[in-house]
Amino acid sequence: MRVVITGGAGFLGSHLCDTLLSRGDSVVCVDDLSTGRLENLEDARNSPAFRFIEADVTLGLDVPGPVDAVAHLASPASPPDYLRRPLQTLAAGSRGTEHALALARRHHARFLLASTSEVYGSPQVHPQTEEYWGHVNPVGPRSVYDESKRFAEALTTAHRGALGVDTGIVRIFNTYGPRMRADDGRVVSNFIWQALSGNPITVYGDGEQTRSFCYVDDLVHGLVAMLDSDHAGPVNLGNPAEFTVGQLAVMIREMTAISTPVHYRELPQDDPPRRRPAIERAARTLGWRPVVDLAEGLGHTIDWFRSRSGAPREAGVTVAG
Ligand code: NAD
Ligand code: UDP
């Protein structure tokens, strides 16, 4: 297959590039490098089957040559990133999705939308099944992301129904792993980087809110399974093991063996109190389920962050024990 990946220089997109290249596909990565990085593509760029196009998908999307599939991942994704870029986030979900769908339509290609658990908002149904319509504040700060993804799902569904495009929607739950930016602001990268650099771990609120964390390799296997299928979705992709943010802080302090203090900060507005995917649909339709548990995945992620910088141990950090 020749696959176009929008947002392919980002955290998830770059792993998807690598996985598809390693099984023999050709990959065209289209990215404006707003939150992604070329260094994520170091391996991919060594492959003759890889091409990088620096472009903003909200302005249009044209890729020369054949296209068998389009995976649309371009969008700011971490809360600090999308709160800093409210209009770009709405544009990525709306105009960006429209351009990516048009490219798939022109080529009779499979289209994959990277949607999010955020479409469930602050969920009143737990765990979240795909049938649940969600509970989103349309004028709250997070709405720029949540509503843009909900619109993207509607646009994708309409292209399938009205225009016959072969579309699939996945709703991705909190995913972590190597290549997250240290300053990306999401909880796993924040806690690991704070611990390794000897800064206080910042728990927002009382730390009793929950998330269910999926390791990136598992997630990417789910994306590939959905690309290869003709299923419309939506399909939840996530790891159903649920942890409080406080539990995550304890695990990361123990695993890094660095005794940095925990500081409590104000809970951001509309921060969902709990989140956990029901993944029976993914198991049934894609034969997919995650296999990496949180301790193992955090171990890989901590090792990766350590390998990126000699700074933490040189920064006068207290090492426990
Ligand atoms: P990321 O910020 O690392 O990657 C997003 C990529 O999109 C970046 O490389 C960025 O430069 C690019 N991009 C943004 N706007 C663009 C534009 N207008 N034109 C071209 N490129 C653009 O984030 P990520 O975690 O890899 O997320 C990838 C996708 O998966 C996003 O659509 C996100 O909403 C979705 N998702 C991720 C998670 C997660 O836990 N990582 C959860 C739910 C959904
Ligand atoms: N969080 C936290 N400290 C941080 C960053 C995040 O306590 O330094 C909390 C945040 O308030 C939320 C959870 O961790 O309850 C997950 O946040 P993240 O930004 O990773 O993802 P999302 O809120 O989109 O699920």
C-alpha cells in the first residue's frame, strides 16, 4: 500500500510511519511541524519508501502519485497544545479533515480518522462504549478539541454515507510512550520529565481523577488493523486498565527511583473525572486488544526519556536509596 499519514511527524504518526514502512508499505508523511518534530522521523527518512511533505492540511492536501489509504492524524492533541492553538485545532478537525477525505475520495482510498475519547467529554457512562453520545461542554475551553473531533466524525460519516468513501473512525484513549515531547504537557510525559529533572510532580486537583493509559505499540497495532479493515467504526482503542492520576504519580516516582515531591495544582476547567474504554468492539471486529501493561510501558518510556538527555542526573537530583 501507499499510505498518506497527516500528522506523521508527531508522536503517534511517526510510530505509524515506522510500522507501515517495516511491513513493506510506502508512506507519504504530510505535517506542518507545529507540534511534531523531524527527529521523530529519523528512522523513516532512511527508507527509500518514505517521503516527507511539509504542509498545513487546513490549506489543502494534494499528494502526487497513487494513494491507497489516508490516515488523518494531523491535529494538536495535548491539552496545552490545543488550548494554545484554538483556531488551528478547529481548522485541523474541520477543513483538515475535509481535505484529507477529499484526497481519499479522489483515489478511492481507505480513510482512517484519528478521533478521540474526548468526544465522550466528561462521561456519565462508565466505561465508555461506542454507543454513548458523550457529555461535552460546547463553549468550554476543551471544546475546540472535543467539538472539532466530533465534527470530524460527522464529516467522515457523511462522506461514507453520501459519497461512498471507505472510511473508518477510531477513538483513541490516552496513549503514551517514546517520542512524547518532554514539554507536551500530558500527564505521563510531564510526570516522567519532572521526576527525571528533579522538579516537583504536578498533580492537578486531588489526583483522584482516572485515566486508562495505552502503550504506543499497542495503539499503533490497532490503527493498522483498522486501516486494513473495511469497518466504519467508531471503534475505541485504548487500554481498559484504569488508574488514578495519584497512582500514576506514585508509580513514576518509584520507577524512576527519584524522590521528588508532589505538588498539587488547580484542576483545569472541565477536566473529565474518569475515563476508561470499553474495547469489546475492537476485540470483536479487529481482533485487537492491548498486551503491554502500565508498568512495562512506563519502563520503556522512562528508559527512552533517560536516553534523550544526560541532564537529569547532572541537575543535582536526589536519587532515592
Ligand atoms: P502530536 O501533537 O504529537 O501529533 C500531531 C501531529 O500533527 C504533529 O506532528 C503536528 O505537527 C501535526 N499537525 C497539527 N496540525 C497540522 C496541520 N494543520 N497540518 C499538518 N500537520 C499538522 O499528537 P499525537 O499524540 O501524535 O496525536 C495524533 C492524533 O491522534 C491527533 O489527531 C490526536 O487528536 C489523536 N489522539 C491522540 C491521543 C493520544 O493519547 N496521543 C489520544 C486521542 C487522540
Ligand atoms: N494532569 C496532572 N498533572 C499534569 C498533567 C496532567 O495531574 O502535569 C492530569 C490532568 O488534569 C488530567 C490527567 O492528568 O486529569 C490526564 O491529563 P492529560 O493532559 O494527559 O490528558 P487528558 O486530560 O486529555 O486526558
